Amino acid sequence: MVDWDPPSRDYEFLFNEVFDAVGSIEGLGFDDFDWDFLSMLMEGWGTHVKEVWLPINEIGDRKGLRFEDGKISMPEEFKDAYKRGVEEGWFATSSKPEHGGMGAPTLFQAVTWAEFGTSTCMSLSVLPALTTGVYEVLAEHGVSELVDYYAGNLATGEWAGTMCLTEPHAGTDLGIISTRADPNEDGTYRISGTKIFITYGEHDMTDNIVHLVLAKVPGGPEGTKGISLFLVPKYLPKQWGDGSLSEITHDLSDSVNGVSCSGSEEKMGLHASPTCVMNFDESVGWLVGPLHEGMPLMFEMMNRERLATGMMGLGLGEIAYQNALNWSKDRRQGRDLKGARSPNEAADNILVHPDVRRMLLESKVNNEGCRALAAWTGILLDQMRSDDPDVSEPAEGLVAMFTPIVKAHFTDLGCETASTCMQVMGGAGYCSEYGVEQFYRDVRISKIWEGTNGIQALDLAGRKVTQGFGRNLRYLMWPLTDFIEENRDDEEMAEFNRPLHQGARGLQQITLLMVGEGMADPHFLAAGATDYCRYFGNVLLAYMWARIAKICLKRKGEPFYDAKLASARFFFNRIFPETLGLAAKIQSGPGPMMEYPEAMF
Amino acid sequence: MVDWDPPSRDYEFLFNEVFDAVGSIEGLGFDDFDWDFLSMLMEGWGTHVKEVWLPINEIGDRKGLRFEDGKISMPEEFKDAYKRGVEEGWFATSSKPEHGGMGAPTLFQAVTWAEFGTSTCMSLSVLPALTTGVYEVLAEHGVSELVDYYAGNLATGEWAGTMCLTEPHAGTDLGIISTRADPNEDGTYRISGTKIFITYGEHDMTDNIVHLVLAKVPGGPEGTKGISLFLVPKYLPKQWGDGSLSEITHDLSDSVNGVSCSGSEEKMGLHASPTCVMNFDESVGWLVGPLHEGMPLMFEMMNRERLATGMMGLGLGEIAYQNALNWSKDRRQGRDLKGARSPNEAADNILVHPDVRRMLLESKVNNEGCRALAAWTGILLDQMRSDDPDVSEPAEGLVAMFTPIVKAHFTDLGCETASTCMQVMGGAGYCSEYGVEQFYRDVRISKIWEGTNGIQALDLAGRKVTQGFGRNLRYLMWPLTDFIEENRDDEEMAEFNRPLHQGARGLQQITLLMVGEGMADPHFLAAGATDYCRYFGNVLLAYMWARIAKICLKRKGEPFYDAKLASARFFFNRIFPETLGLAAKIQSGPGPMMEYPEAMF
């Protein structure tokens, strides 16, 4: 019953008209990259996931995975689909050509790839997304011997990768992990400990699984400063023995490297994405990056995964919207309050009802606003690599600041959109047959993964905004203020520009309040963080919609542009006003929660 | 892993101090009813569901029901629990003594019974709740022969009842149903048609199932005006033959009365609550109430079920909160930003974090506010029956107006609370082992059942508020305005009374706007209805919290009352401000949704 089409027209608009994706990354080493190539990538990937991924999404939910004797078996359909993706090179678009990758800009992989993949099969998409993250950390920070051996198979997806952070007693608080790494004489380490919530920690989709494991080498500093990052393969090379990886083939040992899976969580959704308890028992591992400096590396990967998780909110929001829309076009109930629109039918379709339109437009407009911000973020990810500091520094600052917002705001909205779209469908929305309930369950994890949204908000308010004395915020406020100024006297823009101006001013005021009060009382900042993050997200989406409106005002009369203008109006009238309440809540400070008597909870 | 305790202390406070439950219903025919009796009922029911229902809730979710050859088998644990409830009289508290009931006031059954039942096993609770609804309609409107035969077994729960409204093409829009009822010569009817989404339409919990079916008798008026209500049993009496029910025993025929179940929906949650496709094939049925006047009767039952559905939002919100709270007391991650609170432990418990407290207090404070409004509504349900029009008329008006708010606002909040509580628990919240994910799935149907929340909002804004030239609203505004006036000069009350005053004034202004603009453009009213309903819900909860604060200010220094005061502060500072954004959205009118070009959705 579920259907989906890639939102290609929207990407064409965003990458060509709102942002000049190709022009923005000129000279950054993507020489053969042009619009035709990007367009071809988007079309090819859209076709691939519609044909190969979408049909297996519900199968994965229903069949799930099988855990037996420490082994996890994935549905055959998943293995076939994954294999085809590896063969066709779809997991290697942003990997370096020297590792067998396509060398295309990150903006495709981080944005369009991620959205289409999560829309059509979220539980499968996380496997190549994680592997790409492992590949990138390794390619950037691994010693050459390690890179030479592992990077190629990770780049293409022939081998899979994982992130092993959480332990039973240590999730958000990684400083208290107890997994240890003891040095061997040959330069490798013996890793021992238990990790939980390890996505795709064990499965039969690939011949080998390469874990990036956080562990402490005895004698190091306390807390997070004593954490190092290790590469720990499920299977060591067959010929391996003396600690060196040079000139060793990819043939693998028959016995596992002390790595075992002792269970897989039963979850509300993502039934075909294993969530494993992983045990490392004197497993051989290689240090990645400097000793005791594992946290910054893991955060590098984590930040990419945070953006990817944000895209899950958008991806699931998009497919939920498309299916609710299809339903509402066919479903006939009641009459337009202003008179029957289809008098020959027993009832009008439910699109005539203002409240149904409200639900559909909330979903659509939030999806499209998020997609615009994602497109911008994708371009910035490539610009970060520029040799020109005038390009790379603002890009880096903005990505740092946008990351928690994309992660938290997109996933909050994705969960809300899945719920709203279920509501459009009434009872059918709650029944498995119609698919939307799976999206509702699947997308919910995205608010938790890679640091809960509360943690994202603290990262934004307590770190990203104040970093470098507010440098990141200035990189946003400069172009935003310019835009507002440029449009100050444009009457047609007033309906968009005025609320944007108010929102931007409000953001500055609240930021000053949070930072100022936060210096005296850190609880003030923490108490307002979640509302602040949502306020900030709204201002960014307002900026996107105002920029979109500016473009569309020049092409009035063309249906696509008229619809975008109407969407921008919906945003400013029906979504953006929530900032009023958020500001008031933040201003009330930490008293309302901290003064509640603890014993009386 | 899941635990729950009845919130008895809160009910004691509400029924004794905030409202005088016993005094309010004095002289209404509940002569033996006093505080001891109500207290005993609450304690007994709390103990029963904690011991009998709570342990089977997760079993029901996991095992679900079995559909085979038109029969639905329920888990054995459910059959045992239900049987025990019938034996102990727990489903007959509000039924009339002449039918074997306890004759206790509705306020217990509609409020406390409903909350405790849905908290501990929502999928079981709907069976007696529906049966009570069927019993009440029958006892009120059935001819004596029908009442004599059916009311007793329905009153006690020995037989079960259902509501059969929805058809595949007709859900919200019942005017287009096609189930027909042809008159027999003996005064009965032959009912034929298909109904979907019939909760507990078929099961093996009781010997007989009594369906209330909406159908059209040929030759009647078009639309909802031609709908009649029929009682259709699964099994007819064994001796039955000549159309009369007098002096016939409860022995049942071996063959079904043309009633069959052709399927049960697979749903996201409520796995142990059958959702059936029911077919009636020339089934013998009895008219209940006057011919062609089935809709008002069905609405009578529907309105009780709407309140019951609202209570599901509270019930699931409460158990989600209790479990998230237990988790947060045990879970240690990070440190209080102002310095370690448990320096001897590796980390502080997460209750020290302002954002965790925000989540817990949002949940707790919304639960308690809803419980207060529910308690008031419960008392009004009994007062509706008073012979004194000065009592019954305001009660009826307020219940009419509160019903859509309790249904929509409580269930919206219940879904939000389940999500917030899952978020408190991080990854554990998403795993089945910890139970909260079941609450998240189960509670979601409550926004859809008995008229989606969008329909509730339209009922409120388009009907209940304007009914009798605004009579219902005046019944609220009089005491509310008095309360605000009384406290105008009370300095201690200012922090509660001022925002309440603003909210009440805002509600009046928005109501005038909605009604005024709605006369010229019905889309205006429909476009703002959902936000209006939420605004209204917030004002009612604000009124509850201000009344609670008034009481608690007099008992400062006692922990329970201090905590309530802190909760009231949290409400006004951290929840109520959302009304600011809602008002702005409503004021923007229908343009943002209705002007969106339909072809471009």
C-alpha cells in the first residue's frame, strides 16, 4: 500500500535556485562535478531505493531479524538489497577514488542520499550510513597501514562498520566507561568490555564488521580525557600474526577476534536494524588517532551521524506525508463547509476540510523547510574542506552550530509529522496495513540516537553558540541581517521579512539572556536549552522560507513557485508563532523546575 | 519491569479539598454514598488492577489475540482477569441496583475507574467501558421487554457490548452508511451490512456479545436523519421464536444470529483489543429508541466513550510518568552543573539535570491538571441527573463543552507525555523490556477513537461553544470570572491569577473572533478549531491550577501542598505560555491553508 516518489523537483529548486550547489563547491576538488552529474546521482539513487528498498521496508518490520547462538540473521531480502547497493556503488559516492569510491561531494551523500534512503528503508539505511562514518574517521586519522587494509572495503560497503560507545551504566556520560585496552608488544591492543545499543553490531550482511570502540588504556587520565579509539574487526586477517597488516590479503580468519554478540534488543520499531549487546574479550584492536584522544575523533563521526539522524526525521516525515496525502485525495467524508465540491459523489474528499489541510501543510511545509536547511548544511560540509579560510571557517562554524539543530529539530518535527499524518488517516493510520504506523514507530528512535535531543540542545546553547566568543552565531547573523536589510523596503517581501526580523531579534535577545544568566547560574541555560533549540530551529526555517519566497515572488504565476509562496505564508502564519510561547518559557528561568521539591516527584 | 501505584493521594485531595465530591452530589439519589465509601471503592479498584490487570498488560501486547475461522481467542490471562472483575462486581459500580449494579455515582466509574483501568491495562479496560456504555443507552432508552432481558447481564459485564458505527466508506461521515434494517412482522428487524473498526466485535471473554448497530430502515430520510439504532445480539435466546422476550431464559441458541467476524486489524498497539470487521446478514435486531432517531442515542453513548477515551490519555500519561520517574531516580549520568550531588558515586542521578526535570514536570503537571478537570467533570456527570434545573442545566452545559476538550486535549497530552517519558529513559525507553514503548503505541489510538481530535475541535468551536447563544460558555465564565475577581487583590495569588486572567480574556476574544468571522466564513472557524481547542484546554487547566494554588497557599510548609504550589508555578511558567502562539495562529485565519493551490499538494 505504501508509495513514495523522490522529491526531485524540490532538490532541483534548492540546489539550483535557492543555493548554487555546483558553484559553491567549485575549486574544492570535485572537478567533474556539475549539475548533470548531481542530477544523475539523485535520479539514480531515487530509482534504486524506490525499486529495491521501498518493497522490503515492511518485510523488515514484519520479519525482523533472528538472533540465535550469538549470530544475527537478517531477512534474505535485506541481504539481496544490500548486495545490489554495494555492486552498484551506491554506498561509495562520497568515498575517495583511491579507496574505490566515487569522490562525489558530501552534499549528495549527507543530504539527498540520506533522505531517500531513510524514507524508503530506514532500518537498512543506517548500515551504510554508519559504515561511511567509520570509513571517514579511519581515512582521516588512521595510520597508513590500517587505512590501506581497511579503508577500501569500508568505502564500498563490502565490510560494515559500527560505533561502540554506550555501556550499561554509561550512555550520555561516556567519562565513566569501563571497557579497557591493554597494549600488546606489537603495537596493537587487547580490548575487553561490554557495549550496548550497538546498531548493526552483529549481522550476516557482510563478511566482516569493523568496530570503532571507545576504551581506556590503564594509567591514562580520568574521565573522557582518558578515552582512546580503537578499530576492532570481528574477524582478523587469516594470515595475520605478527601485528603488521602490510601485504596481507583480505582473506579472513575462521575464528572471531574475541568479539561476540550476547543479545539484540526488542524494540518498538526498526525491527530489521540490530541493536546489539557486544562483548569484547581480549579482542585485538588498533589505535586510531592519538592515545587518550579518542573523544574528538568519535565526535567527528558522531557529528556526521547526528546530521544523518536529523535526515531520518525528514525522510520519515516525507514518506508519511506522501502517504497521508494519497489517502486524503481518495478518502471521501463530509462536505466542504462552503458547499459540496463533488456533488455527484456521496461526499467530498477530505482535502476540502481546513483542519485536514492544516495537518497536511504542517507536514509538507516543515519537510520542505528542513530540506532547504539540509541542502545548505550539505554544501557547508563540502566547503569546510576548502583551503581558503574565508570559506572553510564560516562553513565549519555554521556546521558546528547547525548540527544539534538539524539533529534535534528535524527529528522532533519528523516524529510530529508522522503523528500528524497518521491522524489524517484516522483509524487506517493506526493499522499496520497502511504503513504509516511503521514510520511512526521507526522515526521515534531518531530523537534518542546519537545523543538525545536534550543533549543536542545543551550542546547548542552551552557550547556551539558561545564557541569562539559567539563566532558561529555571527557567521549566521551577518548574512541573515544583510538579507533582512536588503528586503526592508520590498513591500511584497514584508509578510515574510517582518516576522523573520522579529524572530532574528528575538533570537539575539534570548541568546544574550541565556548566556548572561547562564554565567551566574548554569541551570538557567540548561533549563531553557530545549526551548532555545526549537526557537533557533524555527528562525533558521524562517530564514529558509524567506529566501525561498524572495525567489518565488519573481516567478509568480508558475504553479510550483506559487505553491512555494503559499507554503512560506503557511509557515509564517501557522508554524512560526510557536516562538512566542518558547521565548516566554525560556525567560521564566530554571526556578519552575529546580525549586520543585525533589522528594515529592 | 513496569510498576504503577494508584495516585490515591491526588484523588483524595481533588475529591475532598478542591471539589467537595460527596457534598456536590448530595440528594441526587446516592444516599449511602460518603467519603468512606468512595475511598473504599478507589482503594479496592486500585488494588484489583495493580494485582490483576497490571501483570497481564505486557502479556496482552506480546501474545495479542488469535483470529481463526471467524473466531477470536483472547489470551487466557485476559479471560481470567475479566472473569474475576465480573465476580467482584468491578464492572457494575455505576449500574442500577435493579440490574445488579452497585448504584454508585458516575464520578467514580467515569474518572477514577477509567484512569486506573487504562493505566494498568488499556486493552482490557475498553471492554467493560464499552459494555457500560451499551448498558446505559439500553437502560435509558430500551423498551421494558428489552431492558428486562439484556440490561442485567450487561450491567454486570457477564455479557459484553459494542458500538457498531463505522463502515468502510463511512467513518466521520455517518450519513452515508449503507447497513440496512428491514422490519419483520413481529416488530423486530433484519439487519444487513458490514461494519469496520469494531472494538471487541468478537471475542471469547463472554458468552454473548450485544451489538448496538447504526442502520437505515428503507424509506427513511436521507443522511444522518434516517439512521436508527438496533440491538443485535451475537446469540439469540435459545427458546426465542415469536419475537417476544418475556419470560425467556438467558440460555442461548447454539447458532449465531447472522453475525460474523471476517477479520481483525493488525494495529500498532492495543494488541489484545480486537478491532473487527463485523458482518450482519439478516441478523435479528431490536429497535432502541425511536425510529430514525438513532444518532442522538448513539451520541449519548459516544459522549461517554469520548470522556472515557480522554481518560486513556491521562491513564497512560500517568503510568508512563511513574516509570520514567523510577528510571530517573536510579539512572546515574553526569553531574549537577552546580557541582556533584553524589560525590561518592560515579555520577549523579539524572534528576539533577534541569532538562530531565523539565520533562518529568511537564508530564506530572499535565497529568495532575487533567486529573483535576476530570474530577470536576465526573461530579458534573452526576449533577446532570439532578431534578433541580439550577444544578442540572449548568452541569449539562459544562459536560457538553468539556467533552471534546477532555477527549482531545487529554489524549494529545497523553501522547506527548508518553513520548516525553520515553525520552527521559533514552535508549531504554525505545526497548520493549522497559514497557514505556507499549504505552507510547497504545495511547496513540486515543487521538483517533470516538471521533478524531480534529472532529472534537470542530464540535467544540462550531457547536458546543455557540449552543444556546453561548450558554455553555457562560456557565464556565461566571465562576471563572468570580474566581479571578475574588483573588484580584491577593498578592500571593497574583502569579497564578494574572496569567489566568489573561488567558480567560484571551479565550473570550478568540471566541468572539472565531464566532464572528465564522458566520461570514465557516472556514475561519474550521481552520482555527484545533488551536482553539488546545487554547481552551490550557485555560481550563490554568483554572484548575489556580484553584489548587489557592488551597495550597493556606497550607504552606506541608510537603504535599508545597509540591502542588511548585507544580502550579511550573504550569504557568512552562506550559501555559504556548497559548501565545496558539492565539496568533488562530488569528491568521483560513487563508494559509485554503489558498494553497490544491493541485500542488
